[in-house]
Amino acid sequence: MRALTVRPGEKGSLEVRDVSDPAPAAGELLVQGLAVGVCGTDREIVRGEYGWAPPGREELVLGHESVGRVRQVPPGSGFSVGELVAGVVRRPDPEPCGACAGGEFDMCRNGRYTERGIKEIDGYGAQMWCVEADYAVKLEPHLERVGVLMEPTTVVAKAWEQVERVGARSWFEPRRVLVTGAGPIGLLAALLGVQRGLEVHVLDRVTEGPKPSLVRELGAVYHAENAEQVISDVCPDIVIEATGMNEPVLAALTGTAPYGVVCLTGVSPAGRRMTVDAGALNREIVLQNDAVVGSVNANLRHYRQAADALAKADVSWLERMITRRVPLERATEAFTPQRDDVKVVIEL
């Protein structure tokens, strides 16, 4: 079969090549891969900046945003041939920390976790793949064309769960949310905000292309002005920060309504510096009982939440989020950004 492979740490090593057909072990599903999504982590791996091959090997099969169709099932798995599934990315460490032992492997404390297509386990960027039944999640049949959005939706499902858990430490009835960034994570965060009945605002820098219309079609408000001004005007109860850029991050920390919750999901690049009034920042957070929380990855609970959210969403809207589909044999094209890209998908 054909698969998308890379040699982690080696720039320019991305290629589509023949690999051995997978053989499911006991308790594993055999799945026909339909598509994988391309995200910032994949691009970092392709640039040689990140990623680990499986022990004893140089190559890693790329791809952690998956969707596929079940072709073979183990007895008693609860799955059936023909069902649509996505594979969970992370696995707990072999000698689990307390979080991993409790199923919260997204909160691993010792860093010994592994991840499909990222860290020490082959990913889902192949025409066939295997996955443990315990790490596969069903999707509704009508989501075949958009089920590849499952993994990024799990990230925002966890972010929303974190916001609501933090908010629940006292009376919490938020009305307005600001999402900074209208990439896939930001748009999906906005979708889940709309599904919660909130007034949703989205901030991004672009004024043309698909992003403004995708936001407005959700019933949300799109902004492209200065971050500090937008946050001041909106005065959100919740900010979900999905850019990792200094300006919106710092504006969010001091711009929420009292008892505001800021959830940081974007990873900031190192090296860019800004002058910050740390005293004013501290004063604002303390005197307003504000909270700031970082959130990354997802566990099985979040995958199930994401599957429910996608099942309730407008499929035509989700399809418009996927702005480019590239066949596997031309997969390298998916890693060359184009002007109006939102979500790029490789079809397997």
C-alpha cells in the first residue's frame, strides 16, 4: 500500500512510498484510510523541527487527523464493518503517571506518552491502518467527507470543557465569547460556542477569502481590527485564543469582563519579545477574579464530545472549511500554503 512518510529531524524527507500492508493485532480494527488533515504540527515535522520515528526506525508514517472506514473487526469490539471511525492520537505512557492511569492522557505529567504520526508511533496517513478498538471513535455516516475534522474538534471540545470547569468554581453564566484566530481551531471553537447558545465573535487579520463568510454563516460576528480595540469593544466573558500571537494573547489577558476565563490553545513561537506591564496584568487578573488556562490535546471523552458536535453541525458549512483536497500521490502539495487555505486535506 501507499503511505505518506517522513524522516523526523530531516528537512525535505517527505515522500509517498510503498510500505507493508498492516496486519491487525488482537483487539485491533483494520481500517481503510479515507483522508488525513494537515496542521501546523505536521508542517513542523516536515520541516525537520519536530517528531520522533518509532524505536529502531528512521521513517515515520505521518498523519494524526484521521477518518477511515472499518474493514475488519475483532470479536466483541462493539464495531461493525463499514462504520466510519477516527483514531485517537495520544497513548498513555507505558508506566502511567496518575493522569494517564485515570484516562486523562492528554494531561500526562511525565512526557512519556506516544502519539500517532508524531511521536514514536506511525500515523494514519496510509491507505490502510490499524487501531486498537479502545482508541477508535465512531462517526455518523453522513460525516464521511468531513470526519477528518474530528481531531481538531477534540482540541476545542477540551478547551470548552476546561473553560466550563474553571468557570464553575463560582456562579457562571457567560454571554459573549471571543475567539482569536479563524483557522480550523478558531472556526471550530466558534462552532461549539454557537452550539452553546452564546454570542460569538471571531477576530482574525484577513478581510477577504473564506474566513469572514464562514464566521458569518455560523451567525457569529467577524472582526479584523486591532486586537486590543476589539476585545475592549466586545468585553467577552470568555476568550479562546487560537493564534499564539503576542498581541491577542496579551490583550485577552486584560480585556475580559469580570470573572473572565481565557483559554490559550495557540502555541507561540519563541524569540519574539514585547514590553509588558506585569504589575497591571497581575492587578487586572487578581482584582477581577479572572482565570487563564492552557489547553492542548484531547482524551477519549473529548473525542466523543467532538463526534456529537460534528453530528449536530451543518455538514455543508464543515465542507466549506475544507478549502483544498489533495490526492495522496501529490501529498507534498498540501504542505505548500496557498492564499485562501483554511483546512487542507490529503485524500487517501
